[in-house]
Amino acid sequence: MLSEWSVECSADDPVLVVPWSGASYQFVDLRENPYDLDHISEAEQHPALLHALRALNASRSPVFTAKCDAWPMDSEELETLRLELDHEAEDAPAGFASYIDLLWRERSIFTSFHQQEQMLHRLMRHATGLDHPFAMLDCVLRPALVDLTGPQEGFAVSLYIKALGHDPQNAEERWGEALDAVVGLLRNKELALG
């Protein structure tokens, strides 16, 4: 699996604020209310995303989620991913992608740019060994402000999983398999240990 990460922490970059609310959506704390997955339409539409959210918010998970989305890739996204993964258009005419914003539960990790940077290095190293040649993991480290029990400043990771396929269903299947593999890495205690 192709794996990359970057940092978006300049003054002009967006900050993840939790809890958040929009026109028709709002933050759902799946740690406190796991059955509120019913309120996340993307999870209802995509079983792999539902499974990932359940696993990432479970009590033994080192992270919890703040936002997510999933979508069929448009032609520009497809072309970029085909170039990155070195696949021809006729071999991979369809694509599917998602993102999940993650926050570390451990306060010392949440507030430490350095520790999250080390964690991302380890995640990339492990993910590169995954056998998913039609999928990519892309992570973005960004500032976060969480005010669930009092305001805390730290960092979040936006986790993007993208996959190519020979048709839309195949692309979504490959995306789901790659997402499941990355969730397994995130929940693995070895990631925190190095």
C-alpha cells in the first residue's frame, strides 16, 4: 500500500474543532454512545466505514473519531491516484475514497506534535507492508481544539483511504479492505510502542 503523510499546521490551515456542528450534521461522540452510529448516514451507506468507526471508537482503541465521509472519486481524483499508484486508466477506471478525522485519547499524545509525528512514521512503515497495490493511505497532521470536558489544544490526524477498481463496486471493495487493514494497524499496540 502506498503510504504518505503531511503536516498542515500553518496559520492559514483549518483547525479541527470538536464538538462541531453544521447545517444538517453535528459531532457524534461514539465513545459515549456507540449506538449513535445510526445518526451517521455515511456509515449506514458503507458497511466498511461502519465497521471502522465501531472499531476506532471502541473502549480499547487508542483513538476516537470526530468526522468522516466516503465518496466515489471524480475523474481528477482518479487520474491523480492512478499516477501515484502507477496504474493505467483501463485497468482502474473507478475509484472510491474516504476520510476519518482521528484524535488520540491519551492526552500526552494528543498535545504532542513530536509524538504524533513519530506515530505517523510508524504507521506509514507498517502500512507500506500491506498487500493492497490498488490502495493508498494518506494522513494529514493538523491542529485540533477539543472541548468535551474542558478546552484542550493539540493535534488530529485526517486519515484518507483511496482505492482503485475495475468497476465502482470493485473500487469500494478494495477501499473497504484497505480501510480495515489500516484500522487494524491503528488498534495494534505495537504502533504505540514503535
